[in-house]
Amino acid sequence: MSCKETVVFFKNRARVEEEYSRSMQKLVQTTLKTMDHHHQGSKAGDAGPATTAMAAASMTTQQAAWQRLVEAHETLASNRMKFSITLNEMSEYLNSYVKTKENVRRKLKDTEQRYQKAIEETETLLEKARIKYEMQSSEWEKLLVKSGNSKAESMGGGSGINGSGGPGAGAGAGGAQNAMAALSKTKNVGSAVSGIFSKHKGATQESLERMGQEAGVKAKVANEAYKRLLNQTNAMRRDFYDVQLPKILASVMGLIEEVDQFLKFSLGKYAYTYESAVLADAITLKPIDGGSSAETSASASAAAAPVVGMVEMVGAIDTKADLDAHLQITARSGGRINRASIPYKEYEMSTRARLYANPKPIFGVPLDMQLARDKHPVPMILAKCADAVEAFGLHNEGIYRQSGQNSQVNKLRNEFDLDAEHVDLRSNAYVGDINTITSVLKMYLRELPGGLIPPAQRTAMLTYFLADEPDSAPSEVTAYSHSDDDLEMVQKISGLAEAIRNLPVPNRNTVAYLFAHLDKVQAFQEFNMMNAENLGIVFGPTIAPPGANPVDAATDIRRSTKLVRFILNNRRAIFEAV
């Protein structure tokens, strides 16, 4: 029962008690008139002396009994009227109290709704900022991919590196990419018409890069606005859920407890007044000791359980337990409020866009730097190209001597320069194009800064080979041979092993891996026609490039060719000594 329902109950109860009191008073008046009429009739009755004396004695006893009875009913009617007045006063006071507390509750509700509305409006703005941020980021992503593809097509018909880059693309990577682009343009000079179209494409590429930079700035601005509004929203939510809402709930709970306590007090007052007013019903409402012994014995034998009065019943009300039960029911039906902060949701770029934004170039990058960055013992381009050749290229005639198509070579080079980890040479696109794979590997080895074998070790190795040394000289040491030529070969093997042992660890591992692969290639020379001599011609200038003096270039090339041929013919002996 709520307070409002209790007010209605008190009013109706007061009306009932007032009607009862007026009816009782009317009954008393009627009874008094009847009694007075009978009393007057007895006085005027015609009877004998004996009859008159007996009537007078009988009337006195009856009148006294009825007088006490009527006085009791008159007192009962008066008490009920007082009870009715008290109920009306209690009803009016409780109604006034309820209105006051209802105003307080309405103010608390209005405060909570204002906070909720402010949070909803802020969350709406936050959602708009998030959508704008995602749209700007998506536009930036599209321009990144379009710029990267356009640049790749202008260089070789395939996908390339976006020089402008996204967030995280360093200045060093951009410089390496510009240097490689310049080298590619130097080696692939086209006709005058091609130059005109290249210039036009360059202008388009520049426009795309500028649009990409502008889109990146817009995406960053939208991101900052999104973060700023996110922080404001979370701050407002924390203030509401951690500060304001607990205060409002505490005020509401205090208000509920106060109202419940007052309602309990009002019900207690009603019970006490009712027990005091209804004297005739006190035995039922509030059992007392006394009465005749027979009735007491009968009551004791008939009722085994004790009977309590209305005050005790009202006194058993536990407002806190009732409130806890109400809150548990509300929690189960309505659920919990999610008070956690809204997390930041970062925009997820596609894998291709991330590669353009953060490339891992390998061409023209020092060997030790790229291996330390990629955490591999040998370059991934060497491992993947060697694996592809050994899988489906060992029977190709002229393997490593034949060159691939220029546009396809540049395309594959750009793929490796983005991220070698994502290049799949076993896909159908490259299975039938082995010459492109071998051309890219040779290009990579040629462009290594300082060469695969550094100048110090390269000079030490080439000292064992003379340009005019006859090719008929022994190229492999045999067991139990003690000729001068064999002793010279043993010295060469020992010297080359010492030079390889002095190589930096990345270079030493890469040299060992490369020659192990070339040894497998020459094992199939009856199919591919690539023996140690031919492989030396191809890889000699690549592994040990000639010096800066153009006069000695031809001599250096012949010596490097003999070096590669000798190492291939004696690979096991040399690398076992390393």
C-alpha cells in the first residue's frame, strides 16, 4: 500500500466511522425517547397497589441497566466521532506530506532525466564524430592504395610503394624508394612518346599523393575531434554514473526510507487510535487477561496460539527489508546499468593499405640492417627465390642466364620492396615465369650496398686467382694428391675458408645459403646447361663486382668468375673448413 492509497483508506474509514457514530447517536436518542416514553407510561398506568409497587421496582432496575447501556453506546458514538476526526486530520496531514515528498521526488527525477538527456545528446554527437572519422580514414585508405597502384604502374605495370606513405612511414624508407625509382628510370629509358606519357603520369601521381596527404590530414583532424568528444562523453558519463547518479539514488533511497518510516508511524498511530476507540472490540483487537474463570478456561483450551494486537502487527513492519526485496525484484526485471567507459575504436586499415603506409624495403638496404629488422638469418627474397627455382626451375635451360620481362621484373621487385613476407612465388602467377624470379634475385644481389662480399674479404679472395691463369688448371682437390698444383689448391681452399669465416655473420650465412642453392642448380646441368663455369659467369660480377677503375674491370670480372667457379667446385671442402 502506498501513501496515497493510505490517505484514501483513512478518508473512507473516517467516513465510515462518522456514519457509524451518527447512526449510533441517532439510535441512542431513539432509545432514550423510547425509554422515557415507557417511563412516562409506567407512571400513568392504572394498577393496584401491589402491581404498582412491583412495576416501580422493576422499572428502576431496567432503567438503570438501559441507562448504563445507552450511556455506553453514547460514549462509544462519541469515541467513534473523535476517531473519525482524528482519521481526517491524519489523512490531511499525510496527504500534505505526500505532496511535499512527491515534489522532492519529481525534482530528483527531473535532475536525472536532464543528465540522461545531456549524455544522450553528447553520445549522438560522438557517434556522428566517429562516423566522420571512419569516412575520412576510409577515403585516406582508398587514396593510399590508388596512389601506390598508380606509382607501381608508372614504374613497371604492377603495384608499388606509395612514397608519401601513411602514418609510420619513415624518411629513410622514402629516400631508399626514391633512389630505387631513379635507378629503375635510368635503366629503362624509353622513347620520346613514352617520356611524354611518363611525365603525364608523374603529374597524376603527384596529384594523388597531394590528395592522399590532404585526406590524411583530414583523417587525423577527424580522429582528434573523435577522441576529444569521446573523452568529453566519458567524463560526462563518469560524472553522472560515479557522482551524480549515486547522489540521486542516495537521495531517493533516503526519501523512500523517510516516507516508509512516516507511513509506518501513521499506521501505528491509526492502530493505536483504533484500539483506543473501539473499546468493545478490544478483546478481539487486543486480548487482555480477565473475565470469568469458565470463559478463560474455555478460551485457553480452544486457542493454543497467542493472539497479538494491531499495534504489534504494525510494529512488526520492517521497512528496510521491504525496500531490499523491492530493489532485488527491480534489478532482476530491469537489469544492470552499464557504467563502463566507452572504449576507443581504432580504424582498421586493409592489409594492402598498411603495406603502403609502412613498407619494408630491401633493395639498396644494407644486409645487416634488413636482417636485424626482419629477424631472419638470410634475406627472405633469397630464400623464396631459391625455393621457387628448386621447386619448378631446375630443368629450365639457361636458368639464371635468361632474363625476365622488364615490366614483370619491376612488378615483382616492388612486391618484395613492400614486404617480402607477403610474396608468394608458388602462386600460379609466378610458376610459369621463373626467369622473372631469377632476374629479381640477381638485381637484389647487385644492389646490396658494399656487395654480398665486403671489399676487404673480396680482395683477399681474388688474390688467389689471376686473370691470365689457364682454365685447364686443376679445379678440385683429390685425396692422396701431393702435387704442387694440389698443394696450391689446398692453400686456396684454406684461404677462401678463412676469408668467408671473417665475413660478418649476415654476409657469411647468406653466402653459404646462396652457394648451397647454386650447387643444387649445377647438379641438374645436363638439363639446365648451367655448370660451375656458366654460373660463375653469371654470379661472378654480381657477388664480387669489379672495382671503380674501368681499366681493370674486364680483369676483375674474369677473376670473380673464376672465384665463383672454384667455390662451386669445392663448396663442401671450403664451407666445412669455415
